Amino acid sequence: MLSKIALVEASLAIGSAVAASVSCTADLPFSCSNTTVVEDLCCFNAPGGDVLLTQFWDTAPSTGPSDSWTVHGLWPDNCDGSYEQYCDQNRQYTNITAILQEKALCTLKTMQTYWKDYMGDDESFWEHEYGKHGTCMNTLNPECYDNYQPTDEVADYFTRAVSLFRTLPTYDWLAAAGIVPSSTQTYTLAAIQNVLTAHHGHNAIIRCSGSTLNELWYHFQVKGSIQSGTFKAVDPVGSGATCPSTGIKYLPKYATPTTTTTTTKSVTSTTTSVPTGTAGALSGKGYVKVLPDGFMISTGNWYRASGTPATYTATPNSDGQAFTLKTSKGPCQLLADASLSCAADLTASNFGYDGTYITYNSAATFYAASTPSGQDKGVVFTTQQAVALQMYWQPL
Ligand SMILES: *[C@@H]1O[C@H](CO)[C@@H](O)[C@H](O)[C@H]1NC(C)=O
Ligand SMILES: *[C@@H]1O[C@H](CO)[C@@H](O)[C@H](O)[C@H]1NC(C)=O
């Protein structure tokens, strides 16, 4: 059966042909391993020939699926490990999502799951990665395209980053060797490095915040262009490793928060202004807004297209600690399958408020199977799914 979404994607894919970049001959050396000057800089990465695909393991706050690392970026380091940045002021695009919607919808969808900003603002994270690093990849320069139209190269940058990321399933590699997220177990640097080297073929740079594992840098050399060349794993150049040799923590994502309220608050306040108040019961009428974006509609679903949020009514319980929610559709309930719904025949569930977010059973993180797009109404769950979200109250 062909789903509506599949049809839309197929027609977009056909309608969104991106200008072709110049084709490259096969007899070029890999970047950073040429012995003579290579003239054609549309087919050879220089000076940024040491290309890194970097990944995050974010737990404070958590981002992305709990069983996958996420993308940080695709970076062109120089052959000695130094690097250039912000190479073209005219290509610091501020509409990456819109560009990819037109030119690389599948890539965008993958990014919405696997390329996550810890502050919930994926668009500005992607703008930063492209503006700082993507503009320094010389084979993506406008002159390397036939009939170049502005932003043609953006799809190539993100599509390459995503396809390279797909070849580096860090979580699965580590898990297969018994290195799994744990709040109690610790691991040695050698154990982690051995697993990564066995799969990648070369060492990766392993990075920690204190003793908590949070980032990996995989290095490559490229024969041909970023957009269509062949990538070969290589040993890291330069330094960057920051983990201790023993006692490395690989923390689970979305662990039940114990003292994370402060972290979450300080993080979100830099992007969206989330009203805060006293923990306890909410009361009166308000909008239920969603982080990373969007709002809740009257059915109890998450909606991200433009429009007016539904008015929710919060009614405190007699103990003043919990409250119920209802909309024009009826009371809001967490159903047996852990999904949230508001409808006339339902029995209102009890919710809490931690001073910033709406909680259920003391947890402020809710989930959806994917980020709803277009007119989709995302079903919100309390059990773990691919996408995490939080809900906050905007009093009316
Ligand atoms: C490799 O090619 C680049 C680009 O032309 C050039 O700058 C660099 O000097 C070359 N390296 C060697 C060892 O010739
Ligand atoms: C994105 O911004 C660029 C530069 O401002 C512009 O040329 C391009 O048309 C925009 N693309 C979309 C899809 O909005």
C-alpha cells in the first residue's frame, strides 16, 4: 500500500532536482595524501582534506533516540589538524530547514531524528554547522556546480553528513561489545577505543565532559568531492581526546530526572522563553506549548504548523499538588497504551508542574514516535519513543 507520505516524498524528490556538481575523474589521490599539487579544487578537498564526522551522546538534556548517537557535524580539518571556519560570509544561510524541504526531504527527515540541538533549536544548530564548517569545504563552492543556484550546495553538505553518519552506528557497535549506557557501570578508554577501532578500522577521538562520555570524532580522507567522492577512514590527526583512561561513564539518555530541573531550565531559557512558576498545581486557562516547538491542540495532540493553540483548563485537586486538564473536546487522559488524549468520554488524569514543565508521574519528558510535520497531529506518549518533548504552561 502506498501511503500518502510516500507519494508526497516521491513527487518532491522528482521535482527537486539540484544542480549537478562537476564530475570528477577516478585517478585522483585521497585528500591529505597527495604528493604533488592537485589543481582541480572542485574534485579535491584542500586545505580541509581531513574530514571529520562528529557525533554526540547527549544526556543533560538528552537528545535523539535513546539507542543512537546523534550527529554533531561534518568538518573539514586541515591535514595537520588545524582548521578554517566561516569561510564565506555570503553563504551563512538562515533557512536550512526550508532549503532541505525543497531539495533533500529525506535528509531533512533523518536530521529531525538524528541531528539534534540540545537546546531544542535544530535549525540554528544546522545553520551554525553549515556556516562554520560547510562553507569551508571547497568542493561545495558555487563554482563547482553547473548552473549554480544559491543553496544548491547545502543539500549536498547535509546529505553527505547524514549518509556518513549512517555508516557509523556507534551505539550498536558499543552495545554489541557489552558497552551499554549505565548510571552505575563505568568503562575504560581502551575498551571503548578497541570496539570503535575494530569497526571503523582506525582510532576515533573519544571525548568526555569530566569523566562522562559525550562525543566522538571519526576521521576520513576523501577521493573526489564531498558530494560524490569516496571516503576512507583514517587515524585522527591532531589532538582532541578528553576522556580519562578509566572510570568513563556512558550515561543512559532520558533517565528519570532526579535533580535535572535546574539544568533543563538554564538550557531552555537561552532559546525559548518558558514561563516559570512555583512547582505544584496549575490552575485556570492556558496554552500548553511544546519544546522543541509547536503546541498542544484540543485532542491532546502535538501540532507544529501555524495556528492558535487550544485553550486548556487546569483544575487543581483538593491536595493542591496535582491538577487535571481539559479542553473543548473533554478531559485529558493518559490511556492504557500510555498515549495522551482529550475527549468527552475520558476520565481526567492527574498531572503535575515542576515549576517549568508539566509532568506526569513526576517526569517532565514526554515522547512522540516522530516529529509531526505539515498538518500531522503527533500522538504524545509517556513511554519512551524516538522523539522527546516537554510541555509548558502559558497562562491566558
Ligand atoms: C596537495 O594538494 C594541495 C592542493 O593543490 C596543495 O596545496 C598541497 O601542497 C599538495 N600537497 C603536496 C604534498 O604536494
Ligand atoms: C534561503 O535563503 C537563500 C539566501 O538568502 C535564498 O537565496 C533562498 O531562496 C532561500 N531558500 C528557501 C527555500 O527559502
